[in-house]
Amino acid sequence: MASSSALNLEDVPSVDLMTELLRRMKCSTKPDKRLILIGPPGSGKGTQSPIIKDEYCLCHLATGDMLRAAVAAKTPLGVKAKEAMDKGELVSDDLVVGIIDEAMKKPSCQKGFILDGFPRTVVQAQKLDEMLERQGAKIDKVLNFAIDDAILEERITGRWSHPSSGRTYHTKFAPPKVSGVDDVTGEPLIQRKDDTAAVLKSRLEAFHKQTEPVIDYYKNKGVVAELHAEKPPKEVTAEVQKVLSS
């Protein structure tokens, strides 16, 4: 086994090896962090998460992606998850927590993780805490991307894109030169189906009903940090860094 992996490394360009080595050395001095990102759709979690991941050498655990990967890899938990999905059932909380448990053992998760999209309910939060406790770990911080629903509506319903190039516009923040058409090709812009006010409204209702109790649950443990998610991304990044360095 050792010789085949050595061969693989021989094929890796030196500059890549050195870069990875330097990254690991830099990471070794970073404190461990186990973070949860909570916020409604459009609150900026997706923008901040890669920045936090790189800065603190964490792994990003997106439960949807992890479930799909476990199913594809046919792991014991993945097989169970697929059975539930095939029956049209929701994958059980215990299964999801098990998949997180497995993922945390990867070398990239050595310094900790960012959880996004989970826990969505208090029961899930309790199960996650129990699993971490068994490993002698706990959630260090819950970043709450707090933002007013009205601001989210303006952010999301204003998004338009040019499908073939992927160029994106916003009616207020980055409007096209001519309303409704792409700057370069002059072709019409489209709006994603889930970027409408009606879809957003139902997603926000679900978020408030299910997930806000999760924020209260972690507030009782004293680990919630409130972010002003309506601010420009750079200012939110600065807030995150301040919270995580304390």
C-alpha cells in the first residue's frame, strides 16, 4: 500500500506539495473550531462560509452534499439513507448525525468544521450535541445571520441572470444597462424559479417556525453570536473574524 501512495505523491508537482505543506503548518497553529451557520435563504451564509473555512482550516459539512456522497459511495449509512429516500421518507436525524460523525474523522476536519443546513430542529441540535459529547467535543459558536425579512425579499427577488454565460444582475445593486437584458449579448435575463416572493415567503415561514427555536436552544448554552447580515459582505466578514478571535 505504502509504495502506491508514494508513487502518487511522486507525481504531484513540488510546488503543490510545498503549498499543501505550508498550509498544514499554518493550520497547525490555529485553534480548533466547531461552528454552525444559521440564517434564512439569502442571508449570506454561502458567501462567508468559504472565507471562514480557509481562514480557520475547517471542513465544510453541507448535510445535503454529504448525504448524496454517502449514498453514492454506498457506505452502510448511505445505503440506509437511500432506502428511506426511495420510499419517499425523510432521512432520520440519527442517520444524518451518523454521517456527520463519519465525516468528522477525515483529516480535513482535524481542526473542526462548519455545519450549514443542520441542525434545523431542536431535536437535531440535541442529537448533534450528544454525538459530540461522546467524542469529548462541543459546538464552539453558532453564527446567527440575522436579517430582516423585507431586506431578504429585496435581495432575492431582485436577482436576475443570463443563463448561457452565468452573468448575474440585481435590479437594485447591480442592474443591467438596459432593464431585463444582458449587457453583452442583449439576450433576455431570467429569474430563478425559487427567487420569487411567493417561494421566499414559504421558505422564510419554514425557517422561522423550525429553526428559530434552534437559535434559542444554543443561546441558552451561551454560544450564539449575532451577525448583522444586512451589511455588505466585507463588513460581515470583519464581524465574523472579530467573533471567532474572541
